[in-house]
Amino acid sequence: MGDAAMALGPVTGARPDVAWGAAPWFGDARFLGAVSAEALAEACLRVLDHGHDLDGDAMRERFAPWFHALDVVSGRSPVPEALAAMARLPRACGRYDLAFALCDRADAAGRVMWTAVARAATWRVMGDPGQAAAAYEGALDLDPTNWSLHLDLADVRAEQGDFAEAVRRVERGLEQQPGDVTLRAVRAAFRTRLAGSADGLRALIDLAPALANTAYRDQLIDYACAGPSLPPDLVARARRSGGH
């Protein structure tokens, strides 16, 4: 059963315009009573691997059998890590209610960091950075040495305009992972935005080519270039180092 679910995931992800989930076996009680939560969660992740936009009424209609499967399997086998992974699919489809319901079931079975991260990501997609920050704080309570959580929380604080707190969070991440290029670039960007540090902007310019995520790189450059009293020629150089 698990192999069948995981095989359907990439097929659905490649052609989400086709209602693959309407196959009779996928909604059959025997399948839903036997497939593991872990296998169904992996199938959800494979759907998302292709990166298609799934947030629309037509997509939600096609994915209704998936939502039903998630509801049934999560109720039968509430494995917290699996349910947190499952939540990514309804979130991508704009079914935030189901994403939160899966998180609630996961928490009822046992609190884990991944559930808090799933909540935070859902709040972030919904445009509520305050709730997202609170959820990331909860994730850090469960895994305080996770440097990537400090980075996520720093990004949310930057979205809120609190660059002092954003810098503090990045520094906490660097305590755990001092050599990470992304953390160093983020610290340089947020310090520059906060205090107008020309040295910080130069550091960001030097680190920018090492950032694989070009959209994130350009966002950091935009943050930094809005810092106070920066030399115009240095700002122009920083923008040239990005995609501007």
C-alpha cells in the first residue's frame, strides 16, 4: 500500500491538472486502513517536489481525495512527524484549516519540533508574521540548538521590521553553526539595515555569490541597501552583485 501511495505522489506532482487521486483504489477503505502515515506523508512530499502552484479552486477539487486520505490516515495513525509533513500539501493548496487540523492531531499525540515548524510555515503563508514567530519560538523551545530555526525566526522578525531582534537571532544561530555562509550573509544584511554599516554591506557583497537561493540573496541585498547613511557607490555595487 505504501509503495502505491508513494508512486502516485510524483505522478500527481508532475501533472496536477489530472485528478489522479480519483482512482477508486486511492479512496478505498482497505487502502486507507492499511497505508502507513509515513508512506502517505512521503507521497505528499513527492507531490510537492515539482513545484507547481496548487492554490486554486480547481486544484482543491482535484485534491479532495488526498484531503480525505489525510484526514482518515492521520486519525487512525497520528504519528507527529508524519502529520507535520502531511500538512505541507493542504498548505500548498490553500487548505489552511486542514493543515492546522493535522498539526492539532500531531500535538495531541506528542509535541515535536516539526509540528511547530509546520504551524509557523502555515501562518507565514497566510501573512501573519506574529503567529509565525510565536510558532517558531515554540519550535525552539523543543529544539533550542537548531540553527536553522534561529534563521527562520530572524527572517520573520525582519519581515516585521525588528532588525535588532533579527540580528540577535542570527547571532544565536551562528553560535551553533559559525561557518555557515547563509547565516553570515544574513547577519551582514541585517546589521547593515539596522545601523548603516558599510563594513556589513561589504561583507554581504563578498558573501552574495555563495548564496544558492538567488531570490533570498536579492531580498537580503534589498534589506541591506535600505540601511541608513550608506555610501551611494557602495549601494550601487551591492545591487550589481545581486540581480538588480
